[in-house]
Amino acid sequence: MKQRSISKYSEEERFQFAENIEKKLKSFAIRCIDVYKSLPFNDFVAQHIGKQLVRSATSSATN
């Protein structure tokens, strides 16, 4: 027996929402990478925090 989805949004609306979120996450990840690139290279703390920022920003885009 096939279950029916009880949703007030159509399949097209859900698809558009997913596409929009994906674009925003990619844009956010790119901006975070740009921030990381602008950090001083010889500052260990800045590089460490920058790498954490990039790691966390890019992990949501892959899921």
C-alpha cells in the first residue's frame, strides 16, 4: 500500500526550495573560503580558525 504525502507544498515547490538552499549554501561556502584566503598566512591562530570555518561551511553543502 502506497502512503500519500501530507504536505501543503507541491513537489515543484519543494524542488525549488531545495535548489535555492543549495545555491545559498554554495555561495556561503565560497564566501567563507574567501575570508580564509584573506587571513594572515603566518598567524597560526587565524589559520586554524579559518580552516575550521571552511570545514564547517563546506560540510553542510555536501549533505
